[in-house]
Amino acid sequence: MILSIIVYINITLLLLIALLHFYWALGGNWAINTAIPDKFKDRYHNPKYKWHHTIATFIVAFGLMAFALIIAANYFTPLAFMPSSLITYCTPIIGSIFILRAIGDFNNFGLFKRASDSLFAKYDTLIFVPLCLILGINGMLIAFFS
């Protein structure tokens, strides 16, 4: 029962975040300035690099959807077309990715970031780090209890 709730939480969060990335990749601007560290904002807004960011954002969006599918395959049997070894090995890797993102790079983002006065740093502390901890810890719980 609790495992199913955790699976649904992770699937929902991953799909919502993927949708936001698709929105950005298709040219949307809502909340984009809160999602990019100040160090990278000049490059992001430079038209010369726009297609690079579009491709990278699409890759992230599709990756998040793949993560949601793998998490879902831990619980839903109709997704049995996926090799069980893929599900077994990838689920803890997905959890680890989000835990590592929450820990951060010790400079620009994460729990141990140095930059703390920017708009991104504020949102990283209030939203991105807790969200990554939820996804990471839930991912590990799914991996070990399914």
C-alpha cells in the first residue's frame, strides 16, 4: 500500500517535471530564470546557443519520462515488456541521480552550494533540493522494497 503511494508520487513528479522541460524546450519562459544558475544565464539567453539548450532540454525531458516508465515498471505488471534486469539495476541508479543532485556540486547548486544570494539559489534551497531528495529517497525505497 505505502509502496504504491511512493510509486505514484515519483511517477507524478517525474512526469510533471518532464512536461515543464518540454514546455521550456518548445520556447516557454515561465520559471526559466529560477531554474538556471546565474553563472549560466548569459549563455542560456545568447541566441547563438539557443538550439544547444533546446536539444539538451528535450533530452532531459525524455530522460525524465524514461525514469517515470522505469519507476512505474516496478509496480505495474503491464509494463513487463521491459527486461527485469533493466528495472532492477536502473531504479537505484535513478534514486542515486536525484540524491546526488540534491547534494550538489559544492559550488552552484545543492545542499552544500556556496552561492546563496541569487534567485536560483533561493529556489534551489526551497524547491529543487527537497524535490530531488523526495525523488531520490523514494527511488531507493522503491528499488529495495519492490
